[in-house]
Amino acid sequence: MKFITETSGIFTRYDINVEVGRKEPRKISEDELLQKVADCLISGDEEEMETTIRQALRDREPMEVINKGLLRGMREVSRLWDEGVYFLPQVILSSDAMIAGIALCEKKMGKTMEKKGRVITHTAEGDIHDIGQVIVNALLSAAGFEVINLGADVPVDVLVEACKVHKPLMVTGTALMTTTMTAFPKIAMRLKRLGLEIPFVCGGGAVNEEYVTSFDLGIWGKEASQAVGMAEDALNGLGWMEMRAKWNG
């Protein structure tokens, strides 16, 4: 039986250090400590993030650390995701580091950071494949939105009731199977009847533009990374028809 004698590389992030060619992250800030905050976020180093945030908060305002360090770093993570450099594990690690960093900033402020707006996310009834939703949740949270995560296999009634209670600025739905995406037009019809004309972004492996744009409220989300831009549009007052015209066809 052979035993490992060299253990120094066990925890090496080969996905970043080797596959990406040891690239240095883009420069985020001229401020050395804020750059380090962004670097910790990009590498998903939650432990180092906490140390660096504490250092930065000694002589910087919490919102400056959030806006010029954490949020800028997360935008870089989103870019790496778009370019196929980062995958789900990296996004989740960065999101966890982001949450840890924001918690320390909120503690220093003595209050919770004001959220931009509320978004409800879910995976369609009968569907347990929620990877796309997990990424959407991470990116929206990191961008400062309050995410009401209903999880996977969410009944139509539960989603509609959540919209009545929480009054979100946008709803997202994910479906991997063609048999489950049929929940989306049902949801849209129910929301319309209730007078809740909420932009309803639908995406996932089974979903295409032609299907989603065939019913009112529907906007096709081709990539999970589009969620933040769409939420910003909804926050700025764009209705579902304007958003569909911008993001689809």
C-alpha cells in the first residue's frame, strides 16, 4: 500500500492556480487594502477575507469597504463566470466570502445594509435541478438585493402566495425539464389575474426564448449572470414588456 508523503498541494486551488494560468485578478482599486478585499473575494478565501475586512475597517467607512471592495470584487467574479473561467464552486465560495465580509461591515455600522429591492427565486414544481437558481441567488445577494429563496420543486400556489406577501420587484424561475417548465405560464396567468404584473424571468436547460415570450410577464434569461442586470432594470422602473424588448430578440 502506498501512502501520500507530500501533502503541501492537497488544498491547492488547481482550477485557479493552474488552469487559469496563475493570472493576477484585475486591479479593482488604487487603495491597497480595498484591492486585497477584492482579491480575497475573487479567490473565495473567507478566512483571509475576515482578517482583511477588519484591517480595512480600522480607518475606512463600512459602506466604502462594501461598495469599493466587496461589490467591485463580485463584479469581477461575475465576469469570470461569464467568460467560463469560474464555475459553480468558485461562485459559491466567493458568495460565502461576500456574506462574511458584509456581516463584519454591518456589525461595524450597527445595522443591516439597506437592500436594493426584493427578488423571489424558485425552481419549478416537480424539478429538483436548482444549480441555475443557486448561481442566481449568489449573484443577486452579492449585488445587494434581498433574495427570497423558495428552493426547488416549488408548487405554483406557493410561488403565487409568496408574490402576494412579499411584493417583489422581480421573480425568477428555473426549469431543467420540459415537463416542469409548464408551471411558468400558469404562474404568469395567476399573477396577471391578481394584478401583479411582476417581471418573471425564466431560464434553465429546458427553456427557450420562444416559449417564455409566448406568455405575458415572461422574460427569457439565457444566462444566470443576467439576473443582476435584469433586477437593476426592474429596480429602475422598467416593466416586463420593456425588459423583454431589451433582453430578448
